[in-house]
Amino acid sequence: MLVVTLHEVISFLLSQVFPKRSLDATSHSGNSDLNSVSCIHQNDVESKKSHVCYDKTVEKCLYNFTVQLLECEDVQCLGTLIKNSLHNVVTNVTCGSLFFLADDNSGVYMADSNGNHLCDPCPDCIRNVLVSGSPSLLDAQCVPPSLAQHLPAVTTSLQPLKVGCFPVRDRKTGSVLAVLVIAGPTVSEATLADIQVPLKQIAACYSHIQRTFQSQRSNEERVSQQLIRLCGELCDQDAAQLQLKVIRYLEEETQAEFAFLLLVVPETQELFCQVVGKKVLQDEIRFPGHSSSFSAALETKQPLSLDDVPKEKIRGIEELVDTSVHSLLCVPVTSRSDNSLIALACLVNKLNGHRFTEKDISTIRQCFRYTATVLTSTLAFQNERKLKVQTQALLKVARHLFTNLDDLTKLLREIMQQARNLTNAERCSVFLIDHETEELVAKVFDGISTKKDNEVQEEIRLPISQGIAGKVATSGELLNIQDAYAHPLFYRAIDDSTGFRTRNILCFPIKDEKGRILGVAQLCNKKNGDGFTQFDEEIATAFGIYCAISISHSLMYKKLLDTQHRKSLANELMIYYMQVSPDDVQGLSTCDIPHPRMLDADFVQFSYAPRLLPEDRTPLACLAMFEDLNLLTRWRIRRETIARFILMVKKGYRNPPYHNWMHAYTVAQYCYQMVKNLKLEKCLEDIEIFSLFVSCLCHDIDHRGTNNHFQTAAKSVLSALYSSEGSVLERHHFAQTMCILNTEGCNVFENLSSKDYQTVLDLVRDIILATDLQHHFKIMKNLTELSNRGYDRTLVRDRKLLTCLLMTACDLSDQTRPWNNTKKVAALIYKEFFSQGDMEKARGWQPDQMYDREKAHIPAVQIGFLDFVVLPAFRVLEKIFPPMKECADSIKNNKDHWEQISELVRIKHSGSTSHMTFDEVLALENEPLDMELTNGEN
């Protein structure tokens, strides 16, 4: 709303109505206002030569109307006065309203205190007056609704009314300023004479208000145009250039010597400045906001002046603008979306020595109402661009670093080079921490030497608590030192000895993913500035992560190489000791392959004891079984390959008492017997039979004579490799099988299709893992259900369960052999068990009873083993394959022998086999049962 002073309006009104009179010419007595009104009336009568006499009531009303005109501040107030008071000034006028044409010709409006009301559609009576300047008269009933709504008397009066539309003219130009519409019972052309004085007063008031409004509006338009021009220029992608334009605008509009922006970091409430006046700072100035001169503005978000700044902190502002400060204005700039603080707009030194005013505050706020969004967007874009460049640089660094993992010295040199490049530093040193000696070790020191002969020192060792690097190494915190010589921890001796001068230092820790400090990097002397910046700190922190990863991987890679070298050596030794004689391979690959019955007439019978065959003939027996099962032809296995494979597998077995090559041979031989006697080709796929037979030969390769529990408890190498997956030994047996298959000339699967090759490897793995009795116990319930409902060859699940059961049966097959064979095998088993028990005792462990030669009750252990492991498996197998009854009966017969021995132990040795050798236990079978003792007990 535009405000006009009372003095201005009174002077203007009198000069417009009575040119020869003015407020300045009137008496200054107490009745000056009343006398002025009387003079107005007298001159009006003379000029118009009208003999109308105003009674005292009308005179008083006109006086009041004139005074109220003086108080009108805008067009809306003028319209309301006419609406409420004109009928008191002009006789026979019931109501009145003022209508005016908008400056932009957008329509005709009626003004009152509630605002400008558009008169739409515009009545012709008003439009004609605006165009022609001539009064217009019409009957009340002819008044259009858009006009009648602003003349209440027209619709409420009981007597007929006339409506008159009279032009309000500018005295100087004669142009129509507005239209005065009045209604009354006797309104006519003669009424124009009655309203001449009010019309002139209204015209004068309207003109003065309009000119004053236009003057102020023109100033506002100028400011608006300047702002629009400024906004149009804010197209820079560089935040500093954008700030330059905003600062120039603020300096011009507020008459300030300097202006600058302190941008706010929301997370830390830090302030940073990039531009001061017309100068873009080479390095942005950054400082904590809450401890600065501007802390009050940050906390309250209210403007502050120089009086609000502590005197001791004014010096900092003067250093920033490089001049003395005699006036200051700081206005917080907030986001329109969430009211968060964006920046502090600061003005320094109002020209002509004045202080900054509320108008200056309003100018700043108005400026940032339109530019704050552009500023924040540009800053965000600049940060993103900066982050992109930083990320690209770090990715490039990573690429360089990770190409030198094989050599730690080269890696450290690369770290130093990249650190210098990223921060633009003169020199860099990298110290690694030797945790054993609590020292910092620098193998590469950027060419600096402390030797007198100027040779580069190979290694420098410092106490971990010494100097700046030691401080960072022990605290884990980055240090940015602007003046090295002024820092108490700086060690100048190296500078003195080398002639190098250290100005500033940025030292940062290198931490791994667990937060453990691996080392420290120390950068010296910023090339393009007085010191390292906040951005350098951020770069260094990010770079430290890459350093930690690369150093960790380099150390790990070195360990891996060492491990690979050891493994390679071990493989060489294994291959050397596992090498089979070419003559043996030649002999086995070229000999005639006999039918298995030629080796023994009962070879195919379950009653046959395979251990009767001499060990040196077992490779030939394996070859004969491969041939008789048609595996060589079916899977296109070359004779030399199968010969080398069999001999390599035999060589791969160690010589523990039981889990040796002869055990593998007997297991494979039992598999052959089952294929032949049970017609397994009708129950399994060819590839499943092939996998089962190969698995039987390989299922215990490199067995150590101890069980899984011992391997895990001893934390052996095998346990470290496989304990997380379970079945430690079984997984090792499969790994050794793969090792042999991958040996040149040993792969019996080499001619399989890609699909069959993957299938056979999966089958071999699963079948070998099934030899773990823990696995067997887990699937026993499923096996029982299978035997009860019947085996279905079409189901993959049934075939898989069956192959696992067949493998277990083969592994336990020694318990199905004749008693004379079985008891000899039992002797081998317990020899191996007791050997493990002895090793456990040597480690201070307490072995299980069955492994303790002093506590094991051999017959009872064997009976329990047959009852709970062997017989349940073979009973299931008997249900599926009735011919297996022969094997189940043989197991029961062997159990009877053990029960007889157990009874003899009970009678003759009080039920204990302590201090008895296995041979002594077996010898009891040959002793006659003392019938008297037995009868006595009964």
C-alpha cells in the first residue's frame, strides 16, 4: 500500500480546486482548517456564479469529507470514502461508487477497502464515459447487475431512483481519470453543478495518489527489473562466478563498499567463503561457524550488525576484507523449502559513512528470495562435479595401485606418487608399522637420505611414538599442520641434514577394514597454496582407504604366493613320490586282460575273500573288472589311461593298517560283485554305475589313519581347508581324486561329453561324501522309507539314495566276508584305532574307549557296530535286493563269533579285555568253554 503524507495531499487538493490558494497561504490560527473550507466554498460560488446556499449541516459534511480525503492513502481508501460519505455531501444522492480503468487496460474496477473488484462485464454506461468524457444518465431498473452490486440503494430503495455516471477529470490534461457513479431520486444533468466541488476534490486526490504510486512503483519496477536481469545472468556452472554477480548487485543496491557470502555446511555448521567483493579467493577460507564472529546469526537466524560482534573478533573480519570495518550487516539466508540455513550475506562499510538500514535487510532478503535456489543448485552441481573428478582420480589411482600388488616396494612408491599428484604436494613418505618391534618403517622415503654419502637409505626405522607420524600412528587421527616448524612434534634434523625446508604437513593414517592402522602417509609442502586444505584432507582420507586395501592385498598376495610356492613344491614332491614307473604302465596297458574268474573261480561270489589275492595282482584285477563291466568300451577309455589311473590311485594310498590300497581294492571288488549279482544295470544309469565303481577305488585316497574328529581337534591342515564344510577326510579324498584325474594321462573321464563330464564329477563327489557315517545316519530314515514303499528307478532321488547306500555297503563289505577274513580285518582296524588313541594320549587328550587299547572291550564294540551300523544298512539292502540275504546272514554269523568271544571274556576275564592284545582276545575263541563255570553261574 502506498502512503501519501497529509501535508502533501492538503496542499495538492487546495491547489487543484483553488489555484490561487494553498495550504501554505492559509492562516495558522486555531480555526485555519475551518477558514480554508469557507474560502473554498466562497471562491467556488464566485467562479461558478452559482447562488446555491449551503446550510450549516452540508457545510460541516463537506468539511468532514475534505478532511477524510486528506487522510486517503490509496485508491481503495478513496473509493470507500465515496461509498460511505458522498451522500452526506451532495443533496439528493443516495449512494455513490468510484470506478477506474486499470493501468494495463485489463478491466474496469470499483475500489473499496476490501480491494479492487473487477466490474465484469463492464457496463456500457461506464465505458462510454471513459471514452467520451460525457456524463451518462439511466433509470435504476436499467442498471446492469455488474454495476448494481456496487450500488446497494438501487436494489433496496422503495422509490424510483436515477443513476448518473460522471467523469473525474485531470485538471491539467482534461483526461478522464475515473467515473463517479451516483444514485438518487432527482439525479439529472443539473446534478453535475452540485457535485463540481466533490468531483474536483476527488480528481485532485486521485491524481496525487496516482503520481505518488507511480513514483514508488517505478522504483519498485526498477528494482524488479534489476533482479530479473540478475536472475537472467545467473547461468554460471561455477559457484564463484555466480556469487560475483550476486555480490555486485548487493553492493550497488545497498551502497556497500564490500559484500561477501559465507556459505554454510549443514552437517558441521562450518562457514566457507569463496568470493570477497570483486575478488575470487584462490583457496576458499573455511572456519567453524559456532566459534566465529557470526555465531549469533547462525543460532538465531536473525540479522546482526557491527554492534553485535565482539570487539576482539572484528579483526578477523577486517583481515577477510582487507580493510577497516566501520559498519557491518549480516543477514542469514534460509531455504524456502525447509528453513535451513544456506548462507550468511554480509555487507561491509555503508558508503558516505551511514549505517545499514532495514531497507538494506529487505533488499538482501528480496534478492535471495529469487537467487537462493540457483545458488544452492549451483553449489550442489559444483560439489557433484568435484566429487566426480575426485572419484575418477581415485579410480585411476586404484588402477595404478592394484597393478603393483606383486611388489610391496613398487606399491609404496606408487602410493607416494599418487598422493603427491592428488594433493599437489612436493614430497611424500609412507611408514608401515612393525607391530612386533613397535616401530615405524620407511623402506621408501621419496629420495630423502640422511647418509653422508648421499646414498638413498634402504630402510629407516623410528619409534612408533616419535614425531608427527608417530602421533598419527598412535592416535589414528589426521593432522593438518600449516606451519611445520612451529609444531612441537616436528623433527627438524632431517631438514638440517638435507637442506630441504618443510613448510606444511598433511599426515594421515592408513587403516584396514577392521580399523587397524597399517601405516602412515606424510605429505610435505603444498605447491599451489599456503597449506593443505579441507579438500586435501578429504582426498587424503579417501586415498588412505585405497592405500589400506592395496597394502593389505599386497601382503596377502605375498602370503598367497608363498603358499602357492609351498603347494607347488608339495605337489612336485607328491608327483615325484607318486610317479608310477613307465614300465609298470606299459606292462598293465599291454597285457592280456583276464576274465575275473581266471583270477579266482569264486571271484564273483559274495563268499569270496578278495584279500586272498596278492597285492601285486590287484591292479590287474581292477583292470579285469573295468573290462568285464564294459566300462572301457562304453566310455572309450584308452588302455594306457586306465592303466596309469589304476596305478596312480594305488600310489595315492598311504600305508595305515586298515585304510590303505587293499581296503580300496576290496571295496571296489564288492561293488563289482553287486553289479554282477544284483543286475544293477537294471536299477541305475550306466554313468551312475561308472561313477560308483571309480568312487569305490578312490574313496579313501591319502587316508591318514585317523578320523574326522581327530583332524578337527588337532586343527590339522585338512581341518583348516575343509572343517567349515564338514566331512573333512571325505572332502580331502575327493580333492585327491580330482588331483589324479587332472594329472596328464590319468583322466578316465576325458572322452565324456561336457554334460556327462559334469554329471560324473558331481556323482563321484556325492558318493565319496556318502562314506562319512554321519551322512549315512542322516539319510537312514529315507532309505528305510524307500525299502518299505519300493524302489523306483525313474526317480532321481531314489537312484541317488541307492548309490549312497551301495557305497556304504561296499565300504562295510569286510563285515560280510567269511569269519577267518573278517577277524583279520578287525585286527587291522583296531591296530589303526589304537594308534590314533596313542597319539591322542600323547597330546594330553582322553581318547574314546574304542580307541584306547587299555580300555576297549573289543567284542562289545564289534557287536555294537554290527547291530547299529552294519546290519541296519544290509537289512534295507536285503529288502530292495533279496540276493543280499546271503551277505546279511554272513554278518549275523560273524556277530555270533563275537558274542561267543564276549561270553568267554565275561567268564574268564571278568568281562574286561584290559591289558589284552587283539590276538589274545581272538585266541579265546579256541579255548573250550568251561561248562562247570557256566552251569555254576546258571
